[in-house]
Amino acid sequence: MNVDKVLKLADFLDNLPEKYWDFGKIMACDELYFEETVSHNFQEEPNCGAVGCAVGWAPAAFPDELMWHNNNVQLKSFRLLDSFCMSFASVAEVLDFDDKQMMVFTSGPDYWKGFSYEDITPKMVAEKLRELAEANRKDNVT
């Protein structure tokens, strides 16, 4: 796990206005609207429903490594087939997360038991990311 990057994404999510958040969708519209929203520093109403989850907003936190492409998230270093799975794999690569850690971005019971998509906020995901980072630090103390 890349703890610094995990914490950077957590900080980004802490500052993401909830009107741009939807835990149940990677991206709700074309990437141009996401780019425009970021360039306007989240000061306007979401265009075309420019809302997304932590995976969907990850290119805003890591613009040198990730990009929006065909309503998905991809590594800038290479292009693969567009798919829901590619979005998760790209973010996993940047954060150096394993499959279990990536469940924080889904409704997996390990992290979100008792919550529906509508209940989960960006600040809640940020808190879980910080917990994962702290657990990783403790596990790697020698």
C-alpha cells in the first residue's frame, strides 16, 4: 500500500462537495464535464450530473497518473479496454491496493455492513482510507 497516496485521496474526498458524490457510480457522465468541474474548482453546479465515487474522482487527486477516458478511469501510462473493472484496477495500481483493500470502494460487507449506497459519504470513505493507512503502518512496524 502506498500510504501517502491513500492519505492524499482521503484528503481529496474530505474536501469533495457532496453534490458531486455518488457512491454507486464511477462516473455519471462524460469525462469532459469532470475535467470542467475540476478546472472550476467545484464552484459550479454539477454539469450533466458530474457526480462519481472515490474511484471516479481519483484522477482529480492524481492527475499525473490517472485520467478519465470513455466514462471510466485509466492509468495515463497505458490504455486498456474500457471497462468498470479497468477503473478499479487503475486506482488499485496507483494506491498499491490488493483486492480486499479495494472493497472500500464498493458496498463490500467488510467496510460498509448496514449501509446503503445512499448513506455513504465522501467523508466516510476518507475515514476508512485513513483507517487502512494506519493499519498498514502498524503492520509494517518492525
